[in-house]
Amino acid sequence: MGNVLVTGGAGYIGSHACKALKAAGHMPVTFDNLETGWQDAVKFGPFEQGTLLDRARLDEVFAKYQPVAVMHFAALSQVGESMSMPGLYWRNNVMGSLNLVEAAVAAGCLDFVFSSTCATYGDQDNVVLDENSAQHPINAYGASKRAIEDILRDFEASDGLRHVIFRYFNVAGADPDGEVGEFHQPETHLVPLMLDAIEGKRDALTIFGTDYDTPDGTCIRDYVHVCDLVDAHILGLKWLADGKGSRVFNLGTGHGFSVREVIDHSRAVTNRAVPFKEGARRAGDCTKLVSGSARAETELGWSPHRSTLKQMIADAWKWHQTGHYDQ
Ligand code: UDP
């Protein structure tokens, strides 16, 4: 127990992590530049505004709160944008994370939980990806996250930085209590875009590519509920506190759904038509990303019980209709 520094705590996943941390008896300290996060989403502990590129500011926050651990969510995370602006991703994600790691080590805060991604694996058609799969990212976002994983390993060797790396598959859903939820500006993710289209808040959803080598021609992804995902982070903190050492865990369910299947489920859950049209492929998209998730379940005791597509869409729909942050 104690203070946990949560970078990106004002964002979608970070805000859910803060809620879970508080419920588990920790004090989440949010560090966020509010470029893509929302001050309204910081509800469960203190807030410190700042950028990871400012080392002095990081040192100040470590000195003020003396955190026992770091949970590092802050990152740019749009695959398409990373392809057109790779420099932004390398500078923000990699250099920012390097500053954070160095500040943590300097402060003697050596338990570190990192939000990585299945995008580090790249396109490996028709295989289920486990933690030992090769990492060949095909977009700058995935490449930047893989580089940060390497940084963590090097600082473990030099300074004893203990880390748990979580490679997320596709995160969806929202806090069932409606306190926090998913809200990006601009929005690029499939589920919230689809819910907007259902409500007529934006034009029809465009399916990015219908000529992939999958049964219905659309990309397949493994969707995991944000509440299950952050539960794994609490288990990851305990794993480190128990001295079990650095480890990588995939977080997914092992079940893949195509874009068309997500549309079908959304129609069923909301009982509303989903306006969509078929479009071109989006640069950087892998055909299929499905997790071999046995390790998190057997070693961490993780159970992604909320991660049915139906439940994720139902919780996202509820948030969509009732929750919002002031812009
Ligand atoms: N997708 C789509 N139309 C959209 C947004 C996403 O067809 O407007 C597809 C995208 O090509 C991918 C899946 O939905 O196959 C999930 O994309 P998202 O951006 O939500 O997450 P990512 O897989 O990029 O992390």
C-alpha cells in the first residue's frame, strides 16, 4: 500500500486504473499533460499536471509523493497517426518513458508496471500470439512500445528496476458505475465510433478494409474489458511487491472478433441499426491479433470475467448515454 504514480491517469485506461487502485487501498497520484486526458476523469486521488518530457517536473513529483510504484499509461496510441507522424511517437512515447524510468530509478522507486501493446507483435497471420512470440511491429506506435520494453530490461540490469509489462489487446467497455469511461478527442476506436454512429452523432462507421484474409474479410481483434484489464494491473503490483520479479503478460481473452462481428453484437445489444459503409484498409493495421492469455490467468490468477463482447458493448453504451467529461 502507499502512493502509486499513475502517468496518464486522466486518460481512458489510467482513470479506470486509479479507481481500481483506490479500491485496493492505494493512493493513485495522476501525472498527466491533459493533451488527450480529462481533468474531470481524475476522481480518485491527487492530480499533478506535467509532461514526461520535463525531467525536473518528474523529479519534483517523485519527491513530493514518494511513490512505492509507477503505473505508466501515458502515451500516444493511435496506429494511423503513428504512421504519418512517427517522430511524434518516438519523441513522446520513448523519450518521455526514458525520462520517467530515469526519474523513478533516481528516486529509488523500483516497481514499475508498464502498459504495452499487442501491436509490438506485428502481423503474424493466423497464429495466436503468446508472450514468447516474436515482436515485429508494423507501425510506429508498436515500435515505440517495444523500445520502451527494451529500456525497462536495460534498467533492470543496471539499476534493479523490477517491472511487469502488460501487452494489451483491444480494450473496450467502461466502468459499470459510470464514474469514468472512454472519451477520446478525436475518437478513432471502433466501439465508441460505432456507438456515435448509432446515435447519429457522426456519419456512418467506415469499415477499414473488407479484403483481409479472414472469414468475412474484416480485421480480427481480441477485445478485453477495461475493468478486467486494470484488475490485472493490481495483481501486477502485488506480483512485484511479493518479489516475484520482472515478467511480461498478455492481456486478452484468446477469442477474436471481426469488425463485422462487433457491428452485429452492437446491433443486438443496443437494439438499434448500425449505419456503416465499407472503405479502404487503414495503414498499419494487422490482419488478426488474438492473445494467448494463459500466462496471466495461471500465474497472476487473473480472470477476465467481464470481457464478453456483449458486456463490453453494454457497459460502453451505458457510459455513452449517461457519462461525459467537460471539454
Ligand atoms: N476499425 C474500423 N473502422 C473504424 C475504426 C476501427 O474498421 O472507424 C477497425 C480497425 O481497422 C481494426 C479494429 O476496428 O481492425 C479496431 O481498431 P481500433 O482503432 O479500435 O483499435 P486498434 O486495433 O487500432 O488498436
